[in-house]
Amino acid sequence: MNNERGSTWNRWDFHVHTPYSLLNNEYGFDPYATHMDPSDPFDEYVRTLFTKAIEAGVAAIGVTDYFSIDGYKR
């Protein structure tokens, strides 16, 4: 990497929970029950998360779900 300006600063959020987080699901739906539904609310969650991150200039997101990596994998 060649960066003539020196350091480059970005906004990152390393503490984002998905609806798959077992102790912090405040999203109003069970992702395990709706994952086969064509109107899956998880898709809307992801669209909203990415839209807000882009608007805020966030360059990276870290998923920190409790006791599950299903939200990250999905």
C-alpha cells in the first residue's frame, strides 16, 4: 500500500449485534423462524444497517453476537 498522505482515518463499528444474537435480540422477530420466509425481516435489517453505515461514513462493521455466529455467516 502506498499512501502519500500518511495515515488514513476511517470510522469503524466493532460492536454490532444481529437478530441472531441470543442475549440481545431487540428486533422483534425470531431469525430462526423466518429465514425461509420470502419477506424475511433479516434482509431489511441488513439493508437498514448498511444504509445507515454508509450515510455515517462507517468503513467496517464488526458483528459481536452472543453465543452464535449465524448472523455473521448469513
